[in-house]
Amino acid sequence: MTNFPTGFLWGAATAGHQIEGNNVNSDWWERELTMPGMELSGDAVDSYHRFREDIDLLADAGLTTYRFSLEWSRIEPVEGHFSRAELAHYRRVIEYCFSRGVVPFVTLQHFTTPRWFANDGGWTSPAAKDRFLRFVTEATTILDGVEWVATMNEPNMQAAIMTAMRRMAETQGGQWQSPTVESDTEREGGEEKSVEKKQHGAFLQDADPAIGRAFVEIHHAAREIVRARTNAKVGWTIAAGALTAAPGGEEKLRQIRYGKEDVYWEGSRGDDFVGVQAYSSQEVDADGLVPHPPHPDNTLVGTAFRPDSLAMAVRHAWEVSEGVTVIVTENGIATADDTQRIRYTDAALRGLADTIDEGIDVRGYLHWTLLDNFEWGHWAPTFGLIAVDRETFVRTPKPSLGWLGEVAKRNGLS
Ligand code: BGC
């Protein structure tokens, strides 16, 4: 039996725009309408109305923590106008967690921003910091009793996208090329099948460290607001690439990893925790990220099946943050094969247990994700522990939900 520390948080994570539906005031909604190759989030999986059912499924399975995000564009649809009704909605989600004995883990900003914010310079506007801090201040009014708050989700991924967009504007007159998704053909049982793949390779090659430093400053200011106004532990969540050097790629690895990650792990020094989010591992050679080689075990987003990436990421986060408490705030796999999901998660958790044995302070594991959901422009990649019929919104738990719930109840792997 592999045991986890007493009080370990076991849960699943979600994000507002990916599950709620009809976030018409968000920048992503606008992007979905205007960018070639994007599918619409539409009703998503209607978790805005069905959050009680979703939290019930999580709690009934044996999980104890629910990570979800506040949707800034609902709360502040027009600059300076804060919707009391939407704040009350998210308070109801928090209260429902309490009523089910579930620990709410609240992300204040998960990728989306209001349209008015994005269309007036977004994070590059000189007003960005004050605008975000004003929202954070309002958000703290509903956080009574919440123990865990992340200011931002994957600012490093947001910075990589901003860096790529800037490069495109310079080289292609701003033309969007839908570069995160490539159509690919795979053989499955002898039949050719077209699948959509997100290759993090060329497009999200690097991130400008200057953007990272600006995010760190915003995060620290937000952290102090949360600390002053609530009793929550506060940190942020970082996308971990578990990058390794191919022969001759050592220098390039250091350079890419600094802008894409290490600025952020360093920026988490002084936080109460850091959220580690790992899915796969990737090599870097002298030219940059090496595309994941084709393999039958590759995921629906084209990444390699690398459950060991979680332990690699946790060790790296611990080292660069100089010992900030770790919560795994995302880890999972895009697959249509739920046995592969269980196989992946089991191996990832065994690796995580090793890091705890080595003395790393890991306090929780939140699986990405509770429900099959809107994967940022695409519906095909299914990461969920629960399948959802998008016409009827009927939820059908997969075996992996029950499996993870049993792990949680035992607080260990047999
Ligand atoms: C994000 C999620 C996303 C997941 C799978 C993370 O980058 O925080 O919103 O759905 O990875 O790609």
C-alpha cells in the first residue's frame, strides 16, 4: 500500500469557461466566433446551472476537494460594473461545497478575461494590474471560509500565447493561423481516423520573461489583497512542461524553461502553496521543443503518454521555488479510453508518492478534469472523469471516477 499524508486533498478541477456555458462577455467567446478552426463553447456542459449535480457526483465518489474558477466576465461584464447576482452565484457554489463536506479550491482567473479588458490591451495595458486587482478585491467578498485560493491559472501559458501572438503580428500581419491545433490522421483498429491534435511544439515554443515578470508583480499584489481580506492560503498554478534536454539541447532548455516556467516558480516564493499542473514531458534540442514522436499511446492532444511527468514537475517546482508547499492542481490525460486514464493516473500517483517520500511537501492531488468539457476551441479531447451528453446534459461517470474516489477513501494506492 502506498499511503499519502493525513489530510491529503483528493479532488478534481474545472474552469468556468470550459463547463458553464454562454460566457458571452468573455474574450474567448469572441475568439470562438471570429477565429478560423475554433468550435464554439456554446452551452458548454451547463455546469452554471448543474453545479450541484456535479459536486454531488464528485462527493459521492469519495473525492473531498473541488477546484473551480470564478468567471471574471460574468462578475464584471462592463468595466467597473460588478454583478451582485453573479457574485451570489459563486457564493452558492462555495456554500454547496461546504454542505457536501467538500473543500472548495477557488481560482480567481482561469485563462479568460472580460471582452472589454481584452479589447483594451488585455494584460499588456498599463491599466491591467489595477483592473485585475479591483476584480480580486470584489471577489474576496464571497470567499468567507475558503481555505485555498489561486490568483491565476497558468499565467505562463497565457504569456506563451501572448508571445506567439506578438510574433505572428510581426511576421504575418496579425493573421491568426489556428496554430495550436493540427488535423492529423491516425490508424485505429486498421481504420484511418482524423483526429484533432494540439501540438504545443512550434507555436508555444517560448515565453518572453518580461511578460512573466509583469505577471509576478500582479500576482504578488493580488496575493496581498487575498491575504488582507480572507483567511485563505494563496498561490497560483503553473503549467509544468517536465522538459528535458536532448543531446546538445542543454542551453536551449535553460533558455526556454526560464521564460516559460522558472520566472513563475521563482515568483511563487513567499506564497502559501504553488499549484503544479503536469500532463506530459517533452525534449528540447538545440532548435527548441522537439515534437512528440508518434506513438499508439499518444493522447488526443498529440502529447506523449508520460505519467512520470508529474513527479518530474513536482521536483522541479520544489527546487526552483525553494521549497514552497505543492498542490497538484491539474494532472490528467485526453483519451477516449478510460482504462488508459486509470493506468496514467495510477502511475502518476505512484511517482507523486515517491516525491513525498523524498521529503517534498505535497498536500493534494486534483485531477484534470471532473467533466468532459470545452478544451479551448475543441470538443474532441476528453479529459473527464465524467462523460456528458451535450444535447441532454446527462452526466455519466466513467470507471475512473469511482477508481479515483476509492484511492481517496483509502488515502493510498494498493
Ligand atoms: C489548463 C486547462 C486545460 C488543460 C488541458 C491546462 O493547461 O489549465 O484549462 O483544459 O490544461 O489542456
